[in-house]
Amino acid sequence: MPRSRWLSRGTLATLALIAIGCSTIGHQWWNHQYGSPEPREVSQASTDNRFQSTIKPLLEQRCTVCHSCYDAPCQLKMEAREGLFRGAHQEKVYDGTRLFGAELTRLFEDAESTEQWREKGFYPVINERRQNPQANVEASVLAQMLQLKRRHPLPTQRILPESFDFSLNREWQCPRIESFDQYARDYPLWGMPYGLPALAEDEHDTLMQWLRDGAPAGPPAPLSQSVKKAMSGWETFFNGDSLKAQLMSRYLYEHLFLANLHLNDTPEAYFKLVRSRTPPGEPIDRISTRRPFDDPGVDRVYYRLWRDPSSIVAKNHLPYALTDARRARWRQWFLEADYQVSRLPDYEPERAANPFETFVDMPVQSRYRFLLDEAEFTIMNFIKGPVCRGQVALNVIQDHFWVTFVEPEYSSDETGAEFLAANSDHLKLPAGVGNTWRPLSHWHRYSQLQKEYLAEKAAYVSRRLGTREPLTMDMIWDGDGHNRNAALTIFRHADSASVHKGFVGQQPKTSWVIDYPLLERIHYLLVAGFDVYGNASHQLLSRLYMDFLRMEGEMNFVSFLPEASQEPTIAHWYRDAEGELKEYLSIYRGNLTVRTGLAYGDGNAQQQLYRHMAEHLAPVLNRHHSVADLKLSQASKKALSRLNQKQGRSLALLPPTTVVYIPHRALFTLTHNSAYSNLSSLFSEQARRLPAEDDLTIAGGVIGTYPNSFLMMSEEAIPQFVEAVEALETEEDYRRLKDRYGVRRSDPNFWAISDEIHALYRQRNGVSGGLLDYNRLENR
């Protein structure tokens, strides 16, 4: 071996020893100066109520907007005091390359004490050494980050320098207090809030005084007697002793485990439905498993309402109301329905991951009615659920599409239940194999099962309908005349997504019609069965299987078109797609012998089908995002509506979402919808881009939860703004647009404007509103 290589290795070894030695010396200095660290437990915190009344709201508006959910930088989740005490970690939750499943680090679930979090590699951001005012500041990463920002304010230039890294997958710098001086020397501009203006002087002083006082974190305000009484009633309902009641509660839990449950229209608290070893009336002994259908390890599971103290963050907020009317419906569907349960299903992994086998005794009609009752919530789970930022599921869906549902009479009657029971093996899902090392062999297995299922489904639908009963709008669920969940719009915003009630925007390229088995599989693939801590093979299988589900929903929609229009429509949606993917498309259509009963004239049949759907669903179409409902003049609304006609390459200059603020009056969003030749491949997405077919949606309110850009203007400026967007051609044009209307990261008024936007957003959205996430704000 060349001598130079020996020297290189020797040098590296020496440097490593020096680094270890310096680290040891550094720790010794801190121990001598401020004492040895001892984990601080939340339960031992002061009853000082400053945290709930003053500190928590301040942290929400300035810190939680970047530090929440699984993608919180350095896993520092600041939506709860427990997250602050837990601290930070260098490892990322989102990692699509890991060979092994990661250790679970779910706040409130995977450790019960700060000491246990320290054993999992988390380190403090609040002083855990000797408690005195000086140590509480000097030994606190949070305090040092705030002070670093005061010493080195954000540069005054409009576009921040390239030394700031705002990329989604950037390398984290997560300093411990012992290495903070080096961090400050290397990244003097990276104080907190990162890449945004410093806190106002009074806000900074308030936080620093709280930290100086030892960061007392008193508990939330006690619950009212009325809420406690309602909780008791619901826990009694969830824990009936009959086999029927226990099966119902398992089904409800596996679909509601992510829900932010609330007991009145203006929630004083939110709750999670959790599994416990202890019955109602006793302290909750939470059962935490990797997935909600994993073996709880006890003979009897109890379902309890656990109060979640976290701040409400829009990107993972899934509100769900527990009302008397809802309980009555559940009794009717699950307890009073005519069926028998002779024994409870087990938790064997492959069976537990297959709801068509686990819940075979329950009426399909009941299950489907439950999912439809809050269909937006059901769909929203895969967008706001374990994936949080949705990167696994997202490059398998279009940027803009509409969703409707098959009428329960046609999707979940007795013959439908028999069909599902007979085909439960064909509906097995990848969650059953967990973190596999053999994705390709499993992929071939699920691929073959899906082909067999599509052929069986086509034969079943043909037998059921055939030439006797053509497809009409009677087969599309109309929300029973009152439920606004009957029509939904889904937007993909590059690396996040959102779902909204109603048909939002112009007619989209594609649409889905969802039946019961498709809706249930979406949930068990991407919500109940998806492991955000899983290895690359698990995530790959989940994404590949989602291809099947997307195609199935699209083929259900295409079936309503005239036969002569079906093949051209599919060919347009799947231009240049791989041959294997086209095989799935042809299997279903090749075995399907049904006809449409809808009236079609000359012209574009897909556009006519959209009109049929809009007319059929008109009584329940939600218009919350209609530009017509904005508190603006008719002239302003007319000008804005022109943007819905904007198409072409120049739209690529716009980020996925641009939130526009008319001070104290209105919010609306420009959504840039990117076009693709097809969505048939996990890779080379940019090679399938069709920027000439990009379009723009203008919608009232806020679309999405990760705004990419904020603009602000007076109502009088709207006509000129619309003209500027219509005239966009170059990056310089976009730069001028931002110069005139933009609220950039560097804007000294950023936080004041942010507060106003949040206030208007929450006022407009009510219980569904929450904190927006600023990790995707552009620097342009």
C-alpha cells in the first residue's frame, strides 16, 4: 500500500482522536461550569401558567410554523411542551433510502419520560444543568439560537444569500449546547427563526425571560365538567362488551386513530382515540404499536379518549366531530344492523392488514356509509397522515383532479359483500409484509393479485349490470341530498397535497370515481398500513401499489363515457406509458361489458360528463373556495377569474401555491398545476413533464398547508396584478412581480403580515384551520 495512504489514514485517525478529546474536554468544561445534565421531566414542571397563556401562543406563531410533525428540523417538535422537553435529534424521519426500518420516535407514544428520550439519542434544547438564571440561558440551545439572531440579524437584501439552504432535503445542522460556539462561528446568520426575520424586541424579551426563569411549563387548563361528561359517554360507547361492539370499536379505531376528535363546535380540547390496557375510569395505559392493526399484546383492548395538548398544525390537522347524531348513526350501522359475530378476528399481520378479511362479518354497507359520512376526512388521511408531507404517495397522483363516489346501493349491497368476501385474497395489501427485503418478489405477487381482481371485478360488474342497467348518475353518490362530502378536489403541490370539498377550479385532466373496496384499500395502504419509519422497500411497495388504486379510480370514471371516447381518453392520460401499465388498464376494460346511459352530444365527451356530475351534485357542491364568494367587488372577481384560463410554459415560473392577501378582507390562492404525459413511473418525473399543458387555478381562501409564496396588495391593485401574471414570460418578470407585491422571507414586516393572514385564515376556516407551515417558502 502506498505510504501516502498510510499517512492519510493516520491523519484521519489523529483528527478523530483530537475531535473526541475536544468533545470530552468541552463536556468537562460545561460540567464544571454549570453542573452535569439531568433530564427534566414535564411532570416535574412548575404550575406557572405562563406557558399556556403567553409562551405557547408566541411559540406557535414564530416557531411551530417550521417545527412540527415528522418533518420538523432536527425532530424538534415545538407544538407541545413535551416536544420542547424531549429536545432534538440528528436523524431524519423522512428517509427513502434506508435499508432497515428506523427506531420509532413518535412524541407521546414511543417514550414516557425525558430520560427515555435521552436514551434514544435526543438531546436537550432547554437547560438541564444547574438551575439558575445564567445557566438557564448559557446552557440552552433555544436561548442561544435566539441570541445568535439578535447578534446577526437577517440580511436586508430582498433575496437572501445562497448561504441559506431552503431545499427540502438539506443537511441538518443540529448543534448541542457543547458545540454551539462552533455552530455560531460556521453559520452566524443561522439563528432562529431560520431564514426569517428576528422576533420583535418584546417577543424576544418575553421568551428569554421565560427561559431565564427555567422554562416553567404548566399543564393545560382543566377540562370543563360538560366535556368530561361527554368523554365518559363516548368511552362507554367505545367499550361495549359484546363481540359486535368490540369489532365495531376496532374498526372505528383503525380509521380514526389520526383524527383530532372534538366534542363541540368550538373545541376547548382535542382528543385522540387510543388503545389502552386499562378500562374507562382508570388512568390510560397506552398501547403503542408500529401500526394500528398490530397485535396489542393483551386479551382485551380498551379504547380511550386521550387529550392531545399539541397546537393545531394545518398540515396534519384532521378534525372530526363526535356528536350525538353521529353516535346514533354508528349504532344503526354497526350495532343494530342484522349480522352475527361468533368470534373476534386475530392480529396475524397479513390478515390484520386486510380489512376485507378482518371485518368480513360486518355489513359492507355499514363500512362504506361510515367512510362516506366524512369522505373528505377519509381521503385527507393519506395526505395529512403518516406521510405528513406526502412524498411517497404524491408522484403517483395528478396535480389537480376531482373525486366522486359510487352510490352505496351499487358498491356495498348484499351481492357486493359476497363478491368482496370471495375475493378477499385478491385484495391483500403490502402492509402485510412490513419492512421486507424482497420488494420485487412481493411486487410481482401483488401485481398478479391486482390483475386477477380487475378481471373478477369486471366480470362481476358486467353480470350485475350488463346491458340491463346502463351507467347513469344514479350510480354516483349524491351525498343523500345534504352531505357535502360527495364531491372533492385534490391538489398536488409538488411535495405536498391537499383535499377540499366541492369541484374547485377548471375541469381537470383526470377524475376518479371511488367505490367501497377502492376507498378502503387507500386507507389501509397509505394510512393504517403505511410506516413512515419503514425501510425503502416498504415505501417502494406502497408507492407502486398506489398506481393500481389510481388507475382503478380513473377507469371507474372512464366507464361512464361513451365507448368510442374511452380509448382516446385513456391514451391521452397515459401518453408514452410503459406497456405493463397499459396491461392493467386493458384488463378491466377488456372484461367489462357495460354501457353508459348518459346523454352525449357532439364535442368533448369528458367535458360533458363533468357537466352531468356537476348538475347531479349541484345541491351539495361546496363553494367555500369559489372566487364568487370572496368579499371583493364584482370587477375584482371578474378580473381574478381570468386567471383560470391561464395556461402554458410561463406558469412554470410560479411556485405550486401562492397565497394572496388583501389586508383584513380576503385571501385567495393561485395554484400552479403541472402537467405530465403519464404517472406510470417512480423515476424520471421531469422527463414526463408537459409544461405547455400547465394550468392555473384561482381559488378563494388558502389551498394547501405549505404556502410557497405570499403576496399582498390592495383590492384596487387586482386588475394590474392579473395583467402582470398573464404577461409572465421570464424569471425577471416574476422577480418584478415579487418586488411589487411579494412578502418575502426578508420582509421586515413578515411576522405582522403572517399574524394577519393566520387570523383571517382561521376565521374563514373555523375548526378546520390551523398553523400553516413555512418550510416551503421560496427565496426568490
